[in-house]
Amino acid sequence: MRRTDVSLEFARDPGVEAGLVRELLTALGQPAPDEVSSIPDDGWPSLVGVVVARHDSALLGWTRVSAHEEDESVATADLLLVSREAVRLSPEVQSGPDSRPHGTAEDVVVARLLAGAADQARDAGFTALEWSGLDDSAEGVAAGRLGAAPHQEVGRHWGVGLDAWSVSATLPDVATRRVFQPVNDDLLAEYARLYHDATGLEWDAEDVAEYLGDDARPLLTLDLLDGRGAPRAQVTAVVTGRTALVEKVVHRAVPDADLAALVAALLTELAAALGGGRSEVAELSVRELHDPAVARACALAGLRITSRWLTFRLPL
């Protein structure tokens, strides 16, 4: 796909996103809800506008342009792409933004959307546009093309191929437990306490059940147990194609080596499934968002940094 294949539309009505969501779901063969909530006028006073990308009449994605929460001179761009939602909603889709090579149609769409967002932000009087993404993703490619520079490191992805990994003999023996659905109410209550302690946010059993019960794609969840059999850490790998992604390592007061042993146990489970012909997963990726304990655990478990999650800033 070439740059000229992507046309842009601009809107300032916050309610336009409700229609875009319906169009997105229809395009992906998903049932549209009876009602799609739009951005309330009083809930997003900083909204600048919405940039929509199309190929002919087909929706490719859009970006919401808003004022930065902390710097009033900067606008932010939040992207949503049809191709990425297809991966998220359809387990049989075997590719995703983290694995797409540079130069794909997705790179072109993201660059066009961000260029349009920059025009909209400039016209509104902002002096810079900020967005976030992995350094090796389409957002990173667009940063290079548009002249944006990394502004802040938000986090990292740690990864390893199953064929190149072996468990370290220096890791301690720990007690782990695989979690199967459905999870009983008592265990959900324990997880809610763990999640609260780990994040500082309020969780209840219903929240945990929804988090662990994603039936759109295969999940593999492991608990790290204390001496009483209570969970003190948890990892959930979401399987997409040949990659298992851990989006969050939940932990409270766990030594680095024990947390590393939990990651190693997850890798062992994935490798066993691959060797037994029950899975096509070939690599593990762990998202770490400024969590030194998780970073140290990943390094101890034999993972390395494969990409960095950055915010980029483009002077306008």
C-alpha cells in the first residue's frame, strides 16, 4: 500500500467515534452492540478532533487527537487500527503489530494518521504532537519518517525463543499452579486481594473473572504459591499465532529469583506443549512497564529486551 492509497477525513464531533466503532465491528464480522457509548462533551473537554483513514471507502483506522494532560502546549494521538483489532478479536489471525515487518500497509496507515493528527494539532495551536508505541512498531517507523524523537521510555518487551531457551540451574524450586477455567469463587476472591496489593487498585471477583476469562484466544495462567498455598504472584500468557504474550506480571513482595522461577515455569509449560505437538507457540514475550522486579526476573530467567515502549514527540 502506498501513501496515496490512504485518504484522510477530519471530524471534531466527539460522537463520531461511536459510528466508527460500529463500522469497525461490522467490517470484522462482529455483532455491533445496541448502543455504542460516545465521548461525552463534558468528559473530554481536551478533545481536538478525530482523524479517520480509509482505502477507497473501507475503514482502516482512526486516531483521537487530544490535549496533553500535563502539558497544555502538546497534543496527543491515540490510534486504533482495523488490522490490530482483527488480530485481537480473531485468534486465527497469525500476525500482529509486534511482529509485522517494516514497510507493510500498517506502517503506511499509521504514518498517514499521525501526519493528519499533526496537521490538526498544528491548526489548533499546539507546538508538538505526542504518541506512544514500540520502537520497532509502525509507530516507531512513523516517528522516523515524520521527524519525531523519543521523548520518554514507558516500558520494555522482554522475549526469548523456546528453541533457544533452557532453564537456569541457579533458579530456586518454587511451588506453582496452573489455573483452569472456570475459577471458583474462593480463588477469585484471593486473586482480587493479590491484584489489589500488586496494583493499588480496587479489584473484585467479577473483575478478576473477566480478566482471566478471555475466551477470544488461548490463555495460559500460572500462580506462584506461598507455603500456605496462597497465590503471591501470577502470570497470564495470551497466545496469538506463534507468540505467547504476558501483558502483566502480578506480584507482591516476591524475591526476584522466585519471580524468575515463575517465568521459567511458564516457559517450561510452553516448551512442553510445543514439543508435544499441542501448540505452535515459538516465543514468549513479557511486557514490563517500569517494574524493576519484573525486569530483573526476566533477565534471571534468560529473557532479553526485544523492544522498548516509547513516547515520541514531533515538533509542529
